Amino acid sequence: MEPIDKIDRLRESANVSFEEAREALDETNWDLLDAVVYLENHGKTVQPINTTKSTNKDEIPPLPSVKQVVEDNEQIYQDEEQLPERIKRFARKCFEFLRNNSLKVNKDGKKWFSTPLYIPLILILVSWTWFLIIAIIALFFDVRYVFVGKNSLDKVNQFMDRIYKIVDKIKEEFKKS
């Protein structure tokens, strides 16, 4: 091994500077193991965080038992196994939410039509740009959307009320000009 290679290797393994590695190798007749011992004896090595080195068997941390390793691996396997079930449960809840709630469309204060929420969702997925454009334009012609159903949809309806107020302000500004 070339001297420069030994210096680089010692620098990496002992975490010291170039000069310190070269000095240690010079003092130990270019023997890598002796150079590491030399650096340790002179307090020049910097130990990486979370590492332990010991020749005393009492200081070595105990290895986990085979039973513990098996239990940990079984828990990981069970968590992975439950993922498809979680996805199914989430999809089922989403479908129930969409089926149990509906969108009522009112025109001039009268019910125009009502549809389960999955119909507008399908329309949005198929052609979201056209659906949104038509829904926004309809707001300017006094069409109002109300969400009703088994779930509490008050916050959604409150949000829609704020949108109606904004649309009404825009309509008023447009009439003034």
C-alpha cells in the first residue's frame, strides 16, 4: 500500500487530520494498527457518535434475545398485513360518506334537483374543468348548492354561504358599473 493510501485510510478510520495521520505513521514505522494505537494513546482520535469499543466483555451491550427479534419481526409483518385492510376500510368509509350525503341544487329558492355526492365527484374526475366552470357560472344565475345527509356538513354549507356572499357582491358591483 502506498504511503498516501495509508494516510487516507488512517484519516478515515481514526477521524484525524492529514498531519496527525502522517505523524502517527512516521512514529510507528508506517504500520496502520500501531498508528491507530498511537493516536488513541495521545488522545488525538475523535470517536464517532454512538459507537462503543471495548475489550471488556462486561461493557458490551447485550444482544436482543431471539424471542424479542422474532416478536419485533412478527409485529412488522402484522402491520404490513393490515395495510390492505386499512385501505379497504378507508375506501368503504369514503363510499358510505358519498352515498349517505347528497347535493341539493336550488334555483331561485326552489329545489331544482338532488343527487348523491358520488355523482358530482365522478363528473369532477371525468371533466373537472367543465364541471367547475359550469358550477361557478351557475352561481351568478342564483343557483345555490346545499349539502345534506347523515354526516354533519354544516362547515361545508357555511363555506358555501361565504361564496354566495362574494358572488352577490360581485353581481352588485357589476350592476353599478
